[in-house]
Amino acid sequence: MIYLFWVILVIKLYSILNIYQQSHYQFFHYSKYHLKNFFYDEFFSCAFFIVAIILKNDLVYLVSLLFSLIYILIFKLKFKVKLKFTNRLKRLYLFLFLIIGTISWFIPIDYNLVILLFLSFLITPILFIISKIEELLSKRYIKKAKKKLIDFNNIIIGITGSYGKTSTKHFLNSILEDKYNVITSIKSYNTPLGLAKTINDNYLELAQILILEFGASKTNDIAKLMDFIKPNVAIITEVGEMHLETFKNINNILNEKTKIVEGLNENGIAIVNFENEYLRNYQYKTKATMITYGFTYGDYQAKNINITKDMSFDVYYHDKFLINIETSVSGKHQILNILACIAYARYLGIDNLYIKNKIAFLKNYEHRLTPKFDNEHVIIDDSFNANIKGAISALNFLNGYKGKKILITPGFVELKNDDDIYTEFAESILKNCQIVILVGYLQTRKLYKKLENKVEVYVLANYMDAYKLYLEIKKKEQTVLLIENDLPDLYKVGFKC
């Protein structure tokens, strides 16, 4: 039976570490998931284990372990995000297995069942100790990157915001890369350790411009990044209700994001989205040059906007027409991200025609309003978007296509005062969609109540079930599917969702 215990231990460690990795190795998110899901994950196993412990019968122990194994294999290994076996994860996996396996060898089987039952909590102290050790190692890695930056005397651009950072970073890189040697932080890496990887893995001696994404999920995150990296240019894309569980309120988010501007010296350049009312009304304490942009506010404005499968708009500077832009980038919200790039490109002295030509070839970043075609059917992948402005922009984008409009979404997470947001979301859904498929029974209940009896709406346990329903619908008629904010397993609560 001890061997069966080890098999279950390996599988459960895989399940637990998958969530730990999805939480970016942060205890707050890891612990929150297991506290919410412990009952759902362990209910049946717990019942069998209690019977086994009371009866103290080897056959019952064996049945309990077998049931636990079958239950895990059938219900608890259907992860949307697969575990990535990085060197860090391999070390952690092996270390935890050896510790728990060694302990189990010397204790009665009753306690082995308890270990399996409470494994996610029992390994927490071990994970805490390991994280502190790795934190010390990370500091050395960050220190190495900081040392490299001392000799870097060229342009460093820091991009932050509640959303829009990654798209803006890639748009700006595409516009500048043919005129300058540009190094850009990879993927959505925006923490000190992630940015240190970009710096340490590249030859800064060859770079003229370094474009880095500055992330913040709690107060002082930007301050830590500014202590590590001293940007010459700061871009703030948006401020909205993201990470409210840690920030608590919108003012804390605003104060955190604006630190990137207030950390600039008098020679710095701040490019700020003034269409955002929080950023527009904020009193900036900076000597840096401010350049602003928006639809109706700012130095640079986008007007005469035409949103179809391809977008076009006119760019004005201080109410003077500059240039007409055409792009295959999708979504009105992306126009603001493009405007930020235009503002900085013009500051560098790049001519309008060059900017126009480069923007014409821009593409949406992967999983951000990316259309795919399947004969007469269209699938619009906006699964990496997790904010209301982008979602509404995506819903409006559906009008450019023919067919029955279908939405698959789990709604949003990490919102506190979300009733107004869901009201706005629901109104846009009703305006643009004929069928709505909600994913997850718990997190979508508020949205469901706002849509019930007003549109054809379904609630399903997971994304795979939702997609199967879409496939059935698509057999009958021409469709346009929008996948909006495909949540990872970390945010799921319940037996199936």
C-alpha cells in the first residue's frame, strides 16, 4: 500500500505545484485557491479516509487509496495550463517528494492518509522556506542585472498600466526596430526577476533602446522596479480596477502606477493616456516633459475613427491634422496604445510617413482580439484580455462580421465593486450577441442574473464543455465566436469549475 501512496503523492504534487506555478510562486494566491477548493477537492477522499481510520482495516485502507487515485485521475488532472517543468520546478518537485515520502515511510498508514488529505497545506511551510532561499538567489540575479544597467547610458522605456502594457510594448518595438537597436522584455515578463532575465540574457552594449514592461499587483511594486531600473521614458497606458484584492481601491492603483512618472528626472519623458479620467485628473509631481494622448483629451488625439475588420483613424496634434492611419490591429482600445507609440516616435523625430507605414503592418498580439477563420465561421481569440474596456471593444468588433454572434466568457476576477462593471458588460453583450456561454457556476452568477431571460444564455462547468456546445451550434448556421478572458485554473472554484 505504501507504493500506492507514493503514486498518489506524485500525482497530487503535480496538481498542487501546477496551481503554485500558475500563482507565480506567490503564497497569497496559492493559499487562497486551496482554501476555497479544499472542500470540493477532498470531500469524497475525506469521507473514505475517515471510514478507513475508524475501522482500521487494511482492505478499507486499500479501497480508500484506490478511490482517491481514481478520483484524482478522472476529475482533478484536467488542467487548462500544463505544468512547466522548469529547473526550479524540477528541484522543488523532487525535494517535496523526498521529504514527504521519507516521512510516510516511518509513520503508521493512518497518518499517511492524513498527509494525502492535507498535503496542500502540509507542504506550505516547506514552500515558504524554499521561497525565501530562492528569494536570496533572485536578489543576486537582480543585482547582476542592476550592475549591467550602470554602464547602459542609452534610452530605457518603462511601460506600465492596469492593461495595455504588452500590446503597447510590442507595437512600439515594431515601429522602432528598423531605426534603432531595440531590446524588449519577453512575453509578459514584468517583475524584477523577469526583467532581470531580459537584461542578463542580452548584450546591452549593442542596444540603443531598452523597452521594459513594469507590472504591479500590489503597492510598492513600481517603487521596487524604479529602484532597480531608472527609465528615461515612462508610458502609462491605463488605470482601472485590476488586482483590487491586493490594492484595495482605485486610488492605490493610481498612486502606484504614477510612481513611474514621478520617478523621472527633469530630462525624462512621460507619455500618459489622458482619455483615462484617473490619469487625466491626477496632480503629477514631476519635472519631466509630459506628452498626453486620447480620443477627446491630450496633445495627440485620434479622430474620425472607423472600426471594421481593419481600423482607420486620423491623428491630430494640438488640434492640427497630422496623418491618417490604417491598421489591421483590432479593437478601439488598441488605438490608444498605438497613439502612445506615435507620440514617442514623433518625439524621436521619426517622420509621419514612416510611422504610417509601420503601423499598417502591426498585428494584434497573440490571444488579444486575434481573428481566425474556419470556412464561413470566425473565431475571435481575446482570451488574454481581462478588463472591461477591452471586452466591450471586442464585443463591438463583432459587428464587422456576418453570422450569429456567440460569446464564451467566465467574466472577470479580482474585482471588488463589480456590479457597475458587470452591468456595463451585460449591456454590451445584449447589444452585440445572440448566444452567451458562461464558464463556471460560481464566478458568473452575477453576470448570469443580468442576462437571464434577455438572451439565449448557458452556464457550463468549464471551457471545454463550452466549446463543445459552440461546435454543436456551428453545425446549424454561420457563426462568429468571441472567446473573452479565458481564465486559468487558478481562478476556478467548485467541483467542476
